[in-house]
Amino acid sequence: MKPKTKATLYNFIGFAILYFIFRFAIDSFIELNRYVLAFGAAILATIFAPKFSPLKTEKEEKIMMKWIFIKEIKEL
């Protein structure tokens, strides 16, 4: 699998997990319209999800991760 495909898959998985966590957590505490709830959970998941991107070097292509809770950029 190419690093670009892996990075896209990791971005989706990270977003989806956080989206469902935020959606059910907000729904258990606050009674909101389902569209507002989904939109709010999507915004929070977009902010807090880790970002993965492929990086081309001279020798190979690597996947790098940046996250709001970690200062440095990590290599996978």
C-alpha cells in the first residue's frame, strides 16, 4: 500500500473514532437537534484528530504525524 493511501486511511480512522466519541458524549449531556449535534461533533473531531501526511525524502517516502497534543512531528 502506498504511503499516500495509508495516510488518507489513518486520517479517516482518526477522525471517525473521535467523531463517534464526541457525538455520543455530547448527546448524553446535551439535548440537541441531530444536525447540530453531527455538525458540532465533526468540528471537534476535525480539530482534535491527528493529521497524517506522506513526506518524500531522497531515499523513500515516509508518513509523518502531527497532533495538537504533541509538539513535535512524529515519523511512523
